[in-house]
Amino acid sequence: MEKQGARLAKRLGTLLSGLLECMCFAGVIFGWASLVYVLKDMHYFEELCVPAANGTGNGTQGPDCRAQDEQLSLVFTIGSFMNNFMTFPTGYIFDRFGTMPARLLAISFYTGGTLLIAFSTAATALILFPAMCLLSIGGILLILTNMQVGNLFGKHRSTIITLYNGAFDSSSAVFLVVKLLYEQGLTLRATFLFLSACSAWHLTRTFCLMPRWHIPYPLPPGYAYGLRCRRQGCSYRTHEEQWPGLGDGTHEPSDPCSEPGLRGADAGKAPMGKGESGAGPGHGEPPGMSFRACVFSKLFFWHLMWLSVMQLRHYLFIGTLNPTLEHLAARDTALVSTYTNAFAFTQLCGVLCAPWNGLILDRHKRGRSKDGSAKGGSDSLADLRSCVLSLAVTVLQCVAFSVCASVPVLPVQYATFILQVLSRSFLYGGNAAFLAIAFPLEHFGKLYGLVMGLSAMVSLLQYPCFALIKGPLSDDPFYVNIGLIIVILLAFVSPLVVLRECQRRESEQEKQHVDSPSLTLTKAGVESSI
């Protein structure tokens, strides 16, 4: 009993420390609007500004700093691109080499990024490009290694994973803290040196509260990890289809640090399941569906479109928030600071908003499952059907957020900030849940990395959009916002495609149920004649 209490305490310590890690470090780059305020005050890229008489023909105005805004926007564009594009290779590193090597690499990248920013100056502002890339890659690796913590808590697995994704969104508020400390007199160097020193805490957590390889799902009896697990070199398979019979209580491994069919050199090659919906085998597409068939399916293509257009909207909003607020506030620095702080504070709510999408999925699925069971529908079909509402609600939220962002009235931006954090929380949680439900779990890691990488290519369009706003449109983003609203409407095709696929599979199941009684009668007639 005492041993069980110690094991539970350790798991809770892992959970809470992981939540803190994701909330304070993983997605800090998305607080870029707050950091830009500091960087401008420290004269980063200020040499790109030109006198107003040369830029606008009006000598009474301040300097024309459109080139400075474009350069800072390019820093965020490349950093956010690396955050998504590197998901595929970092996911492979995690799957192939395990938790500890992946976390050590993440800590190295993250520490390198914070040190580069700490020792950067206005004269060496170009250091921001590699620094933000390192922060992005390190952050995405940190959340990848933390998502498996949900496997420690069984039926609460999905809740914990969505909570971690929300914490990732909320971590953008860290740069707000940096901004507020800077306004109180603390230097940017001191703040980022402190963030670098936090690497000691990351290392302690890596060795004491995380496994050497992966946390399995379902969890074997007596599972141990961290320093107290003597056999840290072992590896685990993590979903029922990789442990035949485990789901129904048979063939349980007697050794918590062993797994059937894997010994010696092969132990390090066991993949980790990343299905975030808690889906077991048979979810969505048939288990025999190949990775190529998944990638070239209509479901995947339109889901990629769904994610890409809305992610582009969010990235462009974050990357252009500072110049947009300056335009709306007539360059009133105090007013821009107030709205920047308000935006960053709303980002803290991401950890509260993220589980709502999971609630929609679970409640809608339960209602549909009851209805489906009467008609012979399967649980996997109920899961897929539940995604329709989640996908559609996410698009509606993004449209509402985009409409508010298009209104050139400063107080309306408070509503924009609230809708933005709600939409972003639904977007990434819904992305992971849909991939886990609609496709075989053995392809989840590859599909997740691929969809994030391809959507990252689309997100690069934010820079030409920004250049269009700062150039021909003369700092007025209205027409770009209207164009993005029209493009976002394409995302409604994805839930419609999923709905049609559900109807197709349901009709196939009904045909099978109609055919099976006739087959039974035929077999009985043959046996009686014999």
C-alpha cells in the first residue's frame, strides 16, 4: 500500500511538473507580440527605419519603420515555420531514440536559443533568426515528450493530453512576463539568462520523473520509470494492437520492464502510440490501411486544408499584431502596451479552453453511440461522426475571430483576443484527435508530423501577406482580412467530407448486417440437407 502511494505521488509529480514545463517553456514563441514591443524599444533593426520625409513625404510624422516591422515579422514567420515543419523529424527522433535523448536534444536547443537572445544586441539583431528557431524546435520536442504522461492515468489520458496542449498555448504569456519585467527595469539579458538556468530543472525532471524510452499504453502492472526503475533500457509498445490480448486482460507481461516480442537490440525500436483520443485498434479506417492510402485519401487532404488555412490566419494575426495595434492606436505607445498585455493575458486561458473540444467529442460520441448501437453501428464510426461537430465548430470560431479582427476599431480587439485563443485551442486539439480517430493508430506519428510539416509550408504565406499590408495597402489589413475569411470558408468542406464518409461506412455496415442473416440461413440449409 505504501509502495502504491509512493508510485501515485511520483506520477502526480510527473503530471504537475510536465504541466508547468509546457506552460512556461514549450510554446513561448507565440507570445511574439509582447517580445516585439521590447525589441523595438531596444532598437533592434532600427537601422531599417527611414525619415518620414523620405518615406511618406510628411516631415511632421515619425520615422517610417515599415522595413523594421517586416524584418521582425520575418523572424516570427521563420520561427513559427520551424515549430511546425520540424515536428516530423523531431517526432522520428522521439520514436526512434526514446524520451531521454529527445529531451536532452530539446534542452540543448532551448538553452542555446535563450542564450543567443540573452547576449544579442541591436547591433547583432540577426541572431534572433537562429535563436527563435532553436526555441521553437526545443519547445515542440518538450511537448512531444510530455504528451505521453497521459498514459500514466488510464481513462483520464485524453483529458491530460488536451490539458498539455492548452498549456502549450498558454506558454505564450511568458513573453508578457518578460515585457512587464523589462518595463520594471529588469534587462532582457537577465530574464533570458534565468530562462537558460532553468535547464537545470529540465535536466532534473528528465532523469528523475521521465522514462528512458516511452511510457506504454495501456500501462502494464507495476510499471516503474525514472531513477528507481532498474531497467531503464527497456522499451514498450503502447497500444492494444501492439500487445495482442492485453486489452481483454490476457497475455499480460509479468515483468513491468519487459514487453512481448522485444528483446535486446530490438527493444529500442518499439514505437510509441500517440493517439490522443484514447482510441484503440480499429478506430476510423481499417487497421490494414497503408500509410500511402491514408495520405492520398480525401479525409487527409481536406483535413490538411482545414488546418492550413486556419493556422495561417492565426500566425498572420500574431505576427502582425504589434503593427496593427500601432495603426489602430495612432502610434500611442501606452495604448499599444495596454492592448498587447490584454492579448497576452488572454493566452493564459488556453489551458482552460483546450479540454472543451474533447468534451464536445466525448459527449457527442456517447449520444451517437447509443443511437448507433441500435442500428448496428460501431464505436469507431461513432468516433468519426463525433468529429463532424468538432471540426465545424472550430471553423465557425475561426470565422468569428477573423470577422472581429477585420473590424478597424480598437475596443473590438478585446473580443478578437478572446475568440483567437478559443479558436486556437480548438484547432490543435481537434487536429490531433481527428488524426487519431480517422486513421490507424500505427500511422498517427507520421501523419501528425506530415500534416504539421505541410501546413507549415502554407504558413510561410504570412510574410508576403504582411509585405502586402505594409506596402501597397499602406498599413491597412482590411482587404487581406476579408480575403482570409473567404479562404477560411473552404475549411467547411472538411466536416462535410467526414459526414459523407460516415454515411458511406454506415450504408456498408447496414448491407453487411442485411447479408449476414441470409448467409446464416444458407449455411443452415446446407447442413440440414447433408
